[in-house]
Amino acid sequence: MTATVPVATERRVLARALGVTKMYGKGEAQVAALRGVNVDFAAGEFTAIMGPSGSGKSTLMHTLAGLDTVTDGEVFIGDTRVSDMSDKELTVLRRTRIGFIFQQFNLLPTLTAEENILLPLSIAGRKPSKDWFDRVIDTVGLAQRLDHRPDQLSGGQQQRVACARALVSQPEIIFADEPTGNLDSVSGTEVLEFLKNSVRTLGQTIVMVTHDPRAASYADRVIFLADGRIVGDLNEPTADAVIDTMRSLDDRARVA
Amino acid sequence: MLKFTLKSLLSRKLRLVLSGLAVLLAVMFVSGSMVIKDTLNRSIDAQFAGAHDDIDLHVALKPRVKSAASDDVSVVPPLDRATVDRVARVSGVAGASGLVRAEGARVIGKDGKVVPGTGGPRYGESWRERSELTTLRSGHEPRTDAEVAINAGLAEKAGLKVGDRVGVLTNEPKRTFVVVGVFGFSDDRDSIGGEQTVAFTEPVAQRLMLGRTGGYSGVRATLAPGASVADVQSSLARELGPRYDVLTGKQLAEKESDESRGILDMMGTLLLGFAGVSVFVGIFLIVNTFSIIIAQRMRELALLRALGASRKQMIGSVLVESFVVGLVSSALGLAAGIGVGAVGADMLASSTDGLQVAALGVPAGAVVVSFAVGILVTMLAALFPAVRASKVAPIAVIRAGATQQGRHRKQTWAGAVLLGLGVLLLGLGLFGADGASMVIVGVLLAFIGVSLLTPLISKPSVEVLGALFARGAPGALGRRNSARNPRRTAITASAMMIGVALVTAISTVAASAEDSVTQDINRDLKADLVALGDAGSAASATIDPAALARVAEVPGVRSVAAATLDTAKSGKGSQPVAAWQDWTKAREVLGLRTADGTIETLAPRTVLMNESTAKSRDAEVGDRITLQFQRGEARTYRVAGVFADSTLSNGVVVPWTDAEAGFRSKQPSQAYFQLADGADESKARARIDALLKDSPEVTVKTRGEVIEMFSGAFATMLAVVQGLLGVAMLIAVLGIVNTLALSILERTREMGMLRAIGLSRGQTVRMIMTESVVISLFGALLGLVVGSVLGLAVARAMEDQGISRLALPWGQLLAYLIGAVVVGVIASLAPARRGARLNVLAAISHG
């Protein structure tokens, strides 16, 4: 079956994968992680990528973010072709146009929350805009804890610091890799609410990889991956709709 | 468990290489030193083997003063015809003949300078009927008093051949001879142990070498057929009494080989000392490496414990790992050491002409010591972190995942106690009765103490130091990283500290000594020109007294003061002695000041001494003191006066006539010239130079040149020490590389994140470089402080030896700091490269 090309028509496309194929290994042992994926991500939208483990959802995100190369096909951030960029160009791209949120928070233990948040800017040698910084801090709700070090913060707080770090450089797009994977449900909800808010109120574009249907239900749109192909695309999803889709994918896999 | 350990060990090659390299270097230095020493020893033994096989028994008087310094020569007292006859009458002796053979015949080369030594003595001897052991290669034996034969080694070195005229310095001023023969030794040897020999006719040899017509340096006895060497040897010893040495030809060769070994032995010991330093520094590195490795393996080890491994098993696992690392590195280190030893022995031997390097051999001791040092040091270094690690509750580690380092009070206390103990021992060793070993132990303890205390100050100091480099985000990150684990930073820096401290201490002592000398000469020396031997042979140079008398006649020369120096025996110890041809002039030229008694004149049977000598001898004005000179019987003197210490004159000053009779040489070894007011210095100097051209062992120097000569000697000494300590530095650099590499491994995920959020490769390199430079600088600063304090203490303790002023070598200190920055940069290259090349994606998902 060939997946239909999901296109967000009315809004500007911020990230695009065109026939992206990703192979790992060589010869007999070669495994395809992505098999000709075509997908667009629109500006100002919160998209979740879902799929069972091994479906290629993380690989898709990594190639989009310029963290991994593609075997075939093209990746664009805005109008810029990301595939074939040099390490230097990729570094600048990540520094200026992309934000990241990781499952493991990945804060620097030697820095305070504030320093962690400002890290991408200081690496780029840029000064934060005071207004924007305050607004981000406000949104994340960390004003009281800015001079704490990571080990003095709870998991949820650490992940909110990581979110603020991704937001502060005003990237065009933020990639979040299982951002709630290491959090309990209360903290997870906090973070998801916050991500949703930053799309609503700050106009941020976010692409999030998750395997949790409840987390996916916070997104504006959910893309389903299986076996390296896009197998579903859901707008304005509810948790139930996501679960149903996943179940149908499982059934199909079983039949196949 | 064992299988698991070995698997885990092999699976991490980097870890293995890093922890092994330090052991390898240390073992290499130790075994290399031992191989050098052994090879040279065997080379020298081979040189002397059979050198005196033609001698059945050799009889000589024991020297009256056993010389302490290696460049000093003990004078063998001459014996007379009657002794030869006495030897001949002993039963079992078929014949006895007197020999003349004494050190001190220096040949003047074609450039007008004394032919440089070739590592062995310079004999002047009487030509004797040559046995099969020596053969004339060309010409004939000396037949008239104006003829000499020389050995082939000397002929080659000096470029002399039969028919050439040659000047020879002996106990008498220069005499010119004609070379009529060149001889060699058995087995085609040109020289025995680098010796130079001039053979005269017997009367000439007696006069020039022994100062006594009809005298002999020894008796050669031939055995009657069937007599046993041992029997005759003991009856000779009985007959002649304890003042005589009776040696077989073999023993004589051994004795000569031992004497010529002196300087090489000293070098060997020096090398071993520095090898010890590198082992010591290596221990820090190994401890640190194992600490980090174990910290990183905490989770793995804790998992094992949770699965039921006992504490003992866990420690055992680490010990097995360290044993394997120690074993492999020792083997490699030994192999490298043998290579280094072979090259080193070759280089040292080539500085000694005519020394054939023996075949490379590996002494059993080197093998044993290499493995013992390598394995024990490694296991010991691994034991501490292993025990510490085993004390952590396993589940805490698994849950936390991190390795939290708490405060280490015990360690701080231990550090303080060790430092205190070290300083105490150092103080006792330096200022109390002689205690070189106390000083060494004290310094070692102090080093360990300081490094245990270092974590306390490492965080704040590193923060401050880092602020200097914290340009931009990478700098700031690097600075934070270096302050991150104070213990780790401290141990890494400590390795650096030790090398820098030792170099700094020695530089400080040298600077203080140099400053004192400069100051003293500027203040005290009233002479305008000085005729002096070079630094190494200042005491043994000679000046023709007749030429000096003519210098006094040169217009513009106001006065001449000449001195001769020697070593005498006093009680059990040796005592430097000096004598001046004209004491009144000497006192004026040296600017001596009275401290006690009267120093205006030097009456017969009295002596004067400087304050330090008086203090160390516990002598006061009016006391009696007995001196045994190289020649003649012991004499007793009354101390008439004590003068203030001065660099230019130390020890006991005795009347000139006694020096002429008793000192090794009757000729002055140095002379001071005062010029008349308004005299042209360069003109006078040219005249003096011309008059002294037959005394090539001394050169006429201005006051500035004298100062330069002393400074030059210090600079040479310092360069040697710096070179040898360079190896310790190399190990310290390796320590920084280790720490960085392992830290980066530990922070892989963090680096992946930084790269993901936009840190460029260049910035990554800068971050790691900053960390490295900060650690290196911190170690160097610590070393500078510790070393300066140590150096000043040692210099202060050497006040009696003429170090009257304390000085810090600021220029060198600055150079060491700059060197530390360079070292930091170099150490960071490999880890930084690795860090910059990390695959971002793999790094982020790194466990």
C-alpha cells in the first residue's frame, strides 16, 4: 500500500520530508528504518508522530532535525535543503532555527536553571531579549527556581527548564523526543499543557515523537508510522481516536 | 567472576591503554636506567679486563687522603729503593722492581689547550720493559730524558704521531718532549678505560710525577716458580704492615675500573633517582585513572553486588584488572626500557672516547624490579578506589546512577597530617644533622599531603583561574567542567604539581646560589682580573709560578695573589684547604673581614678559617686542629683567626710553605691580579695572557666573566635536571589526557546535547581545551608555590655552603607557567578531537 501524501494546504510548510529513505547496515544485514516517507509540517502546528517501537518515528524526527543523514530523498527546513549539509551548516541550522527537547532532559549539571535556559543563546553568542525571556519563564512557570541547579529540581521542573531552553532562542521549529517518557503522569500533563500553550500563545511549531496516545491527543495532528511508512494522519485527535487508530494498525500488522 | 572481569577489561580498550600507559612509562624509565648502568659497567669491566695480567703482585702505600670528589686525584705517596728490596726479600718473591705510575700528566694539544680527558685517568709513568700486554705500534721506547712514548688512544685524541713535539704538564710546569713511540694494549685496545698515558724515562717520571728522585709509586713483584699468589700476598701484607696495599694484577685492574666508574655510577644513580620521581608521579596518574574508571563502572559493579557478589569479590575483580594491566604494561615498559637503555648507553659511551659498549644485556634485577614496580604500583593504586567503591550501598548506585562525591574529611585530615610530618622531616633533614634520606622522605610525604589537601582549594582556584579564559560560552563551560569534580582535578593537577615543584625548587636553589655568588664577587672581589680553571677543574688547574712572578713585573699590574687548593684529612672527615703565596695581598684581594681573632697575618703553625667552617667544626680561635695533607705527615695547627664567609675563599687556610710540602701540587691553581689605577685593563690582560700561555689550564677572566662562569655552571646543572624531570612532566601530561578522555567519555550524552543545541566542533574543542589548560595551570601554580617554598628552605639550609641570599627565578617561573599552558593545550588535542568528532545522535542516546 502506498501512503497518501498528507499536505497541510492553507498554512506555510516549515519542515518537509520528500521520499525520505533511511537504511541501516550493509548487504544482508541491511534494515530499512524509513521507506520513502513524504510529509509536511505546517507553521504554528503541534504535530505528534506515533508508531510502535521500530516503526521509524524517531529516525524520521532525527533526519528532519539534521541529526541523522538520509539514504535517499530530501529534507527541508523552511526552504533550506537539510540533506547534504556539512557539519558546520548543520550546527548553524540547529543553533538558529531548531530547538530540541529530549526524553532525558539533558541539562548541564554544572549550570543553574537560568544558565541552562540561556545556553543555546550563549553558545551562539547572542543576547536574550529580556521580554521574550520573561515571557518564556512565565509560560514555563519557573520564575522562582531560576538559580537552582538541575539536581535541586524535580523531573517535571527539569523538563520544563529543557522546554524553556528550546523556546528561548525562538527557533522556527522544536523537535521533542518522547518529552514525557521519563515523567510521572502529573508532570507529564504539565509539560504537555505547556507545549500546547506555546503553540497557541507563542505561535511555536512543535514536532513531538511519542508512543503515548494520551500525549498524542494534546497535538493538533497525529501522524502514524509503521515499518518506515506513514500509515495514518489524524487531525484534532482525541485520545480515544488515537488508541483506535493504533489498534487498527496493530490488527493490520497481525493480519499481514 | 574472573571471566567477567577479563571480559569487561578487554571490552574497553581505551580504558586499558590509558591506565597502562603511565605504568609503561614509569617502568620504562626504571628499567632503562638499570640497563644503562649495567651495560656501562660491563663495558668498563671489559676495558680493564686483563689490563694487569702481567703483574703477579703490586705493592703500594695507601693514599694519605682519600679524595672525595670524583675529579680530585688521591696522591699515592712514593716509596723508596729500600721498600723494593724489602719486597724482594719476602719468600716466594722471585724479583721486585719499582714502578712509577701516577695520575696527573696532561698533554697540551696543538691548539695550546690541554687535551680533553676521555673519561679515564691521565697517567705519567716510567717506561718499563713492556710485556706481551702492551706493544709498541710505532717508534721506540723513550731513551733520553727529552723523549716520551704515548698510548694510541691519546695519540689519536691529540693528533700526535712519532716525531712530534709535545708539551706536558705534570707536578712541574710545562715541559716539552719529543714523541718517539706510540703503544697499544692487548686485544688491540688503544686505551684502557679511556686512560691517557705518557711514558717517560724513569728519572724523568720520578721527578715530574713523584717529585722525588729515586722514588717509586709501587713495587711489582714476580713470584718464584711454584709459589702461591695468596700465600705470598698475605706474607707481603704481614711483612709490610697496614700502610701498604698488596694487590694481585686482577685486583689492581678491578680497583682501577672501580675508580673510573665513579662518574658513570653517579649518573646511573641520578637516573634511577629521576626514575623514582616518574614512578611516584605515575602513581598519581594510575590512582586517578582507576578512580575514574571505577566511578564509571559503579553501576556495573553495583549491579554485580545486587546480583550477589560480595564486597571481597568486587575488590578482587578490580585487583585482577589492575594486575593484568600492571603485568602487560610492565612487560611492554621493560621492552621499551631495554631499547631506551641501549640508546642511552651508546650515547653516554660515545661521550667517553675509547669505551667500547659491551653487548646489550638485561640484568635480572631490571626484570624483577620492572615487574615488581609495575604490578605493585598498579595494584596499590587500584586498591584505594576499589575499597571506596565497595563501601557504597549497591542499590543507591543503581538508583542514582550518578557518582556523587561527598566531602572527604578523612582524606583532608590524612593530608594535613602527612604534610605536617613531611615538613617536620624536611626541617630535621635540612637543618639538623645530616639527613639526605630524611629530606627525600619529607618531600615525598609533603607532596602526598599537599595532593590530598588539594581538593579543598581546587574548586575556588580553578574558578578563579578559569575566569581568565572564560571567553564566551565554550570557555565558561570548560571552566565549569574543570571545577566539576575537585578530587579528580586535584589528583590530575598533583601529578603536574610534583614535576613543576621539583624543577622550581632546584631553580630556586640555583637562583639563590647564583645571586649569592654574584653579590659576593661584586662586593668582595677586589681583583680586576683572575686566572682560573674552568668550573669543573677549578681546583686542579695549575699555573706556572715562574710565569706568575713575571706577571708581577708587567707595568700596570699592582699586585698578584696566587692560591692553591686541595683536600686534607682531618680526623675521619675531609677538609677543603687553601694556601696563598702572599696572605696579606690575598686578604686584600678577597676583601676578607675579621670575624674573630686576627686574620692580618698567617704565622707558621697557625691556620685561619671562614665562619661556616669554624661553626661546622665547632672550632674557636686558640683551638688546635690536626690536618693530614696528601703528602708528608699530619701536622697540628693553632686556629689564629676566623674570617667572615666569602664565596671566594672557604675552608681552612694554611701557610704556603706547608702547602708546597703537603699539597697535591706545588703550583698555584688560581691567581688574582690587581691593576694600578688608570691601567688599561685589556692591555694588561693581553700581556698576562701571553705570559700564561704555557699554563693552558687557566684562562684570564674579568670579574664579569668570573660571574658568568659560575652562572653557566648553574645553568648547565639546571638544564640536565629539567631534561630528566621532563619525563615526569610527560607522565603528568598523560594524566591530563587521561582525565580529559575519561571525563569526556563520562559526559558523552551531555556533549551530544550541546552539539544538538548548536555547539560547533570548534567550540567543543575550545571547551575541552579550556578545561585542560585550567587543570594544567592549576597544577603548575601549585607546583610553583610548593617548589618555591621547598627551594627557599633548601637554600636557607645551605647558608653554610655560601648561599647567603635567597632569590626566586622569576623568569623561569613565568616560563614554567607558559609551559603549563602549552602542555594543557597539547594534552587536550586528542581528547578534544575525539569530543568534536562525536556522533551527535549516538552521543545523545549514550547510556
